[in-house]
Amino acid sequence: MDNKNVMPEAENAAKSLNFIQQIIEEDLKNGKNDSRVHTRFPPEPNGYLHIGHAKSICLNFGLARQYSGKCNLRFDDTNPVKEDTEYVESIMEDVRWLGFQWEGEPRYTSDYFDQLYEWAVKLIKDGKAYVDDQPAEVISEQKKTPTEPGIESPYRNRSVEENLDLFERMKNGEFGNGEKVLRAKIDMSSPNMHMRDPLMYRILHQDHHRTGNKWCIYPMYDYAHGESDYLEGITHSVCTLEFEVHRPLYNWFVEQLTDTEYRPRQIEFARLNLSYTVMSKRKLLELVKNNYVNGWDDPRMPTISGLRRRGYTPESIHMFAEKIGVAKRDNVIDVSLLEFCVREELNKKAPRVFGVVDPVKVIIDNYPDDQVEYMEIENNQEDSDAGTRKVPFSKELYIERDDFMEDAPKKFFRMSIDREVRFKGAYIIKCVGVEKDAKGEITLIHCTYDADTRSGSGSEASNRKVKGTLHWVSAKHALDAEVRMYDRLFMDEDPAGHKDKDFKDFLNPDSLQVVTAKVEPSLSDAKVGDQFQFQRIGYFCVDPDTTEDKLVFNRTVTLKDSWTKSQKK
RNA sequence: UGUCCCAUGGUGUAAUGGUAACACACCUGAUUUUGGUUCAGGCAUUCAAGGUUCGAAUCCUUGUGGGACAACCA
């Protein structure tokens, strides 16, 4: 075969495989499980999904897509104490928003409670499971520590008949919470703690969000998970690293209960850690419950719903997941990579508009009092199809307070007394003086304009180069908009890493600032969820969840700004 | 003083016994009616010591460092 003929594809194929893809391709080659690929995303519905889950979602659904396989969505709902349908709803919404479709209906571990119960009975009959009457503390004590072997429970060698009877009575609700448990009979001296007769069932007199009061015994994760994978025909059960030590147990249950060729295979990868970001569901719940943020979808939250509301796009999250890769070593990804991915995408898609977030008024002394000119401005220089729009220009305008400095250094390219700047799409303007209030705050900037310099007029003067270009909004045409400037929630690079300190000590007091901005009139047509670049300021979206009858913008991400960066040094 | 896992620039990820590369970050410079974008360039890497080999980031041994496991959580 002539290699030269396949060069175009070779370029794509050149991408290296991550270690999971290598395992899958090996399995495919060996014809394992009929060379099927079937993955699953199995969240517990006890909280909202966050960017770390997004990595797992992109991985699992992505693998299925890549290998023409399937991917299930399964709610791992074995602990009714913590779970709720609110979370089920939000999880489905988030997965869909990310652009993935699960195979068939959503699955629930609770769908398998009957089968799991039968299998537990089988294990008892095989002498591989027993009912233990001891309280939690005693069982825990007997397990000992990782460095010393555990000791066996006095109930370990009960007869099969007694175990069967007791287990059935557990199911029938004859015992209270914690009075009895079902344990697998494996090896109390195993060096792996998870093999020291792990619990299979505990008694919880608690309504379940799906099965109601049908059950008062609930299976534990270790028992339920592998079996659920088995029942769904999962081939590759991808999970995070902390389950690595559970794998022998996962395999043990599958091997005890089934005798087919088919075997699901657990593969572990390193979970995502993001700098300046807390990812633990427990801590996020704490932020929500104690009103440090306004709910799970607060744009400062690392939740998928928070990112969505902040203006992140599914595509940008896919790009991020692609770039961070998959491996087994602990990692901390810099948030700047995530921000890069949003900017990268929004730069191509988001129309540029003029919005002044911290306005200061400018008056052009030599401009006719009642004149209004409509300046034609490009919507997006990155996209020639984006077209242009008309923006009104008049004698009184607003500019950004940061864009003026009275005693400016030479390197300051914006407005200063006696210096010229271009008002983007309009004229070259020269500052001639300022007015201040009693506190010395600038209240008005006086300018003159050069009428020959109108942009696009073709005149020689209109092509004159000046160092700075400012965006502006006509005062009498401006719309008021509420702008929510979100910043990072935590100031410390690794707020979760300080084990002796409360992570909330690192909360940023300025993580949300709400201001009234002056924006150009074309934004009266803006629709919920629309995204814009406020030229020179950052990317903003119209708050997707706004219920108010006014324009509300959420800041998605700031633009890179080499001037303010150099000033901070 | 147990079992398991991991170790490549500042941060991530490749290279699968044959020239250590890509992205982010950072730093120059050019272009720019956004101090954005784009473009060009720069900085910087195999935990250590032995061994196998013509050749080791890769295989072996030992050590060091980090992580997971002792929930009736998942």
C-alpha cells in the first residue's frame, strides 16, 4: 500500500492516544466483550455537576463517540439520605447542555435493587455473605488499620439458614437503623482494607426519591456499582483514582455473581483540580447553604450551571477537556487555561459592542449642540460575515474612567490633557481640560474634535494614526445596564490545600461587583444568553436566568490587558 | 512503618528502546481604528543512584518524594 495516498488522514491519526484509549484499543484488538465499547457516567444525585464532572462526561461520552459505542447516564442513588430529584433534573440538563445524548433512558442504580437483593441472597447461600449484629463502631474497630490485620466478627460463621432469615427480616423492616448489616465474607487480614468483609447492605428507614418506602435496606456503592455496570453491559467503567483500591472488590463481586465471558473493566484516571477553585461537592454545598453565593448556578461557582450562566459555552468546555488530557498523576490545572479556551471561542463568535462600565462624561466643545451622527462600526473584526451597525455619536459622550489620566506617563496611550486619541469609528479627539468636584474627582472632560478625521470618510486626515483608540457611548442615547463583574471566588491558589484552615478564609470579598453601565442603544435588542465583547473590557453575556425587566450582563471573562498588567508590576 | 498508584519545563500533556515535543503561562518584537486578535521569536523539562543495551524519559533494582485506602458516603 502506498502511504502517500493516505497522508490527509494520517495528519488526524497522528494524535497520540491517552492511556484509556490504549486499553480500549487493546481490548478491541483482543475481541474482548465482542469488541463493544460501552461506557457510563454515574453521578450520585446529591449535588450539582461541576467542571470536574465535565471532564468525566467529555471522557466517557467522548470515548463512546470515538469508538462508535454507547454511553449510559446512570444515577448512582443508593443513599437516599443525601439524594434528591432536584439534582437528577439539573444533572440531565447539564449533560444535555454539554451536547451529549445518553443511550436510551437514564438509568438508576435503584432500578436494580431487586436484582441486587437476589444476588445478595445467592451470596449468602454460597456462604459468601453474612449478617453482622455488631454496631458500626465495633465493626470498624475490628477492621483495624491498614498496617495490621483485622479480626473476624463473632457472627461471621452463622449458618446459611440463619443468615437468610435475618437478611429477609432486615428487608422486611424488623430492625432499626444500624442494628444489622450484611457483609461479604472475604478476608479480614487482607492488606487491602476494602477486602476486610466489606458491608453490602445497611438498614436505612428512609424514603428514597424513586423507590419511596419500598426498601429499608440499601446496597453500598462497592456492591452495587460493579453489578450495575454488569447489568448495563458496560465494558469500560471509567472512574477517578480514589477507587483504584476498590478495584479488587469490584472484580470480586462480579466474579462471584456471574459466570459469563463478559466482564466490565474498571479504569481509573486522575480527577481534575483547578487552581483557585474548590471542587468538593460538600464544600460547594456549604457555600450555597450559608449564602456565600446565590445558589448552585451562581456564576462564580465552578458548577456547569454556574459556568453556563457566566457565559461559558459547551464548545469552550470541550476544548478545555481536550487540552487538559487524561492521565493518572495528580494535577492542578491553571484556571488561565480554562479562561484561554473561552476567550479563544468567544473571540471568533462574540460581536463587539461599546459599553462603558465606569463612565465619565466627555463634552466635545466644538461639536454642534444638537447634531447626531450614526457611525458605522464593524461588529466583529474576526468575522467578515458579522457585518456592521450604526452607533450614534453626539456632543456629550461617556468614556471609561480608566481611559483618562491627568498626569499620564509616556507609555499611556489613552486620553490625557493635550493628547489626541481616536474615538473608535468616529473622530480624533483632543482633551483640552477637566472639571473636578470638591473631592478632586473628575466630573467632566472637555475635548475638541477634528472634523476632517471621521472614520471611513476616506480623507487623508481620517487615516491619520494616533496611538490610542477609545470606545465611547453617546450620553443621550446610552442605555443603562446592570453589569455584574464576577471575579475568582477564592484568592488562594489552592484553597482546598490548607488542611488546617477553613477554605472559606480564602474567599475573595470582591468576587462580585455590581455596577450600572452605559451601553450603546443597539443592545436594546439583546436576548437572554447573548454574548458580547465590551470592547477592551471583556466578554459579557446577558444573564440567562434574569427575571428582571432590565438588561443584566454577567462578565464571562476579562480580556487580556497588557497595560494594567504592566502597571501592577 | 502494610497494600495499591504516581513521578517529563512554572502548569498540564505527548514521545511506548532510536533527535525530548505540543499547549497554557511568562518575556521580546511586528501588525492592529480594541494595549484585544493575529504573526514571528524567546525562556524552560525527563526525581536520584545503580543495572540491561550500540542506544533508556521509556525496561530492571534500590532509594527519595507525592497520593489513595482504616464511612452503615459515593
